[in-house]
Amino acid sequence: MHFTVSWDIEAEGESLNRIHNLLLENVKKHSLTTAEPLSKYIIAGIENEAKWHIILKSLKGIALMHKGRIKFVMSPPMKGGQYNGELKDWIKVNEAAK
């Protein structure tokens, strides 16, 4: 099972990096695997739907903490499927999408 999430952060420099890393760390903390094939676009493998809800709540909390500086979109949890596009390395994408 996996999902995708992408975000925009209204910040620059070190502040941008700090917020991005905070969001990414929270996704990784509750995921089995993660791939970031594009900047700020993450595919995360999860054990079950409960993990998806934990991650959603966590990301909403971080966004609330930063008062409108973070916008994100999270797909529903899904099983299977195949990603297509133009990338050099599909290994992490395929691992996360299992």
C-alpha cells in the first residue's frame, strides 16, 4: 500500500530547507519506504491505512504551526498501480509503490 504527497512551502533559504526536512521526516517516520522522484513529490509505502491517517494528521499539524506557509496535497492510500514518466532511476519509485 502506498500514497503520494506533494507540497509547496512559502519560504526561502534555510527556512525552506528546515520546513521541507520536517515534512519529509514525518512522512519517513511512519513509512516503510519513500521515494522522492521529483522535488517535493514523495511516494511513500505504508503498512496500512492507519499509517496514512497518522501522516495526514502530522502534516496538517505542521502546516498549522507554520500559519499558511505550507500547502500540500496527499493522495488516498492505494494498492498496486504503476507509475510512468521520464526518470533516470525507477528503483525507489517501484519499491515504494509495492
